[in-house]
Amino acid sequence: MKKSFIKLFLGSFFLLMFFCNCGDESSIRTDRAYAFINFFSKETFAPVKLTQLTVTAANTDSILIKEKPQIENAKLPLNFKAEQTEFYFKYSEELIDTITITHKNHAHFISIENGAIIYHNIEKVDYSTNLIDSIAIKNPGVTEDEKENLQIYFQ
Amino acid sequence: MLSTSIFAQSSKKIIRKREVPKTPLYQGTTIGLDLFGGINSIFGSSFMSTEVNATVNLDYKWYPVVEVGYGTTNTTSDDNGSTYKTAAPYFRVGVNYSLTKKSRKDSHLFAGVRYGFSAFSYDVTSPDIEDGIWKDKIPYAHQGIKSNAHWLELLLGVKAKVYKNFQMGWTIRYKSPLSIQEDKFAKPWYIPGFGKNKSSNFYATYSIIYKLPF
């Protein structure tokens, strides 16, 4: 009984060593935090798809979303240093809205695999009303967690 | 008359109260030294820990236990150059229950539960955070960020007597956090005694154990 117990002990120990050195689970890499925005209809309050949308960041050459059809949400980066980020929402050649997000920024270390990224806290949203009816702040914290931050209600 | 009396006596059931010797509740104390943390770091783990434990044997059934350890890491990411450094003690208290039926031996299989706690500080650095859209760079480094963590552990283990008062034992543990304090500028990546900051961890211990002579 004693010898078999010791054999069981030693055998299971080596199995344990293998199990505990199998390596870590892979982490999802995150390069920056994004503001998640969902689109809704002002009339029905139901999710809505825009016929086409192009989004650019003001004062940059970056096209964040390019002529995407049937789009019902957007994932947009915010400026790391400045406390305001301005976007142009272009629905057609003639129809454009401007959205200005005012936010605070601070760096936050996530993990060894990801290092640190910039978190944002949305304080205010200003917008033109060519197609936009209103914008609601649902969750002001913009982090690596992909939670809904803003809801845009279209006319 | 005499024969009737003998017959009456032999037909009676003789009931004697069987006396069960009373065994004391306290059956000894063992102290153990965990070697798994050190062995694991030799095999490439980024973390190093060692701990001692004291276990009281109550009637070979219940085993209250206290564990005190020290965990440390000083890690640099090969991918992005981030660094994380911490070193702190941790504490656990709990109880084991023998799963070996009617055994009064020192070798047995057991299950257990632990409450763990650690208060620690850590240093983190990260390469400059680059904004590819607005072309900015933000430096990042913080030292001495304070944190604490509380967690629960469920475990299975084996203990075997090897020679006289010496035993060997291992446990495999499932750890679940109760609370982990985060800072505005960082989330702790490694927590002494718990491991990586995740929703759960599996870990093991391997101990050399000595039964005290009292």
C-alpha cells in the first residue's frame, strides 16, 4: 500500500509538472482603445443601417471608415494628447455631419503582452444636425473593453 | 434445581459493553516547504515563489492549515519591451479534509479550501505609446503602485510518508479572485501567491514535509 502510494505520488507529480508548464493562454493584443458607437433611428429607436458612410478625422489624412455600405455602428479612435477629437461623417457628397468629442486622457498599463494604452473619458459631444438628431453618452469610459460608448440617433 | 439454573444462565445473552479506546483529537503538526515555485522558475516560468506551511492533524480527518509565501517577478516582454516588477509576501489560511476512508496513516488523499491575501506594490514601464493617426508619442513609467488582492482556492492533494517523520506532498489548485485593486494608471499583471491577473488560475505545489515530534 505504501509503495503503490509513493508510485502514484511520483507519477502524478511528473504529470503535474507537464500540466503546469504547458504555457500560458494567448492574450488578445490591444493597440489602442476605441469609442464604440451604435446607430439608431430617432423615430423607432431601433438600430438603423446607413446607406453609406465615410468617416475621417479632422486635421489628418486618415480615412477611418471608407464608403462602407449598410453600416450600423462605428469604432473610432480618439486623440491621445488633445482633449478634443473631431470627425466628419460623410453620407454623400452633399450631406456631411461634424461630431466633436471632448474627453480626458490617461495612460493605463494593461499587461506585459499589451504594455500601456491610452484610456479616454468622454465628457461632452457636440454635433451638427444635418442627418443626426441627437447623440447620447451611454458609457463615458473608453478602454480596451469593447463596450458601447455613444448612441447616434438619425432623423 | 441446579441444572435448571445452568440452562437459564447459558441461554441468556451476555451483553458486554465494548469499550472503544478514546483517541485524542490532536494527532500532530507538520511543517512543509514548497519547492514547486522554484522548480517552475528553473523550467522557464517568469515567476518565482516559495512558501512554508503548517498543518494540524485533527483525528486524521480535518487538517487546518496556514501557508506563508513570497512571490516575485521581474519580467521584460520580448515583444514590446514592457517591464513589470514586484516582490511581496502572501498568506493563506484554510482546511484540508481527508478523502481516504478510515485511514489513520500519514499517507492520504485530501481536498481542501483556502482564503488567500497579498498586499504588494509594483513597478511598470512601457515603450512610448505611439499614436499612428495624430502622430504623437506618450511616455509611460510608474513605480511603487500599491495594490492588494483576495482570492479563494479549491484544491486536491496527496501526501505520502517516505521515511520516518518525512513526507512528500503535492496539491493542484484552482484559484478564483475575490477582489483585485486596480490603479488609475495600471492593472496589476502578476499577484504574489495568486499568479497572473486572470479570472481564474490553475497552480500546483510540491512540498517536503516534516512531522513534528509532538
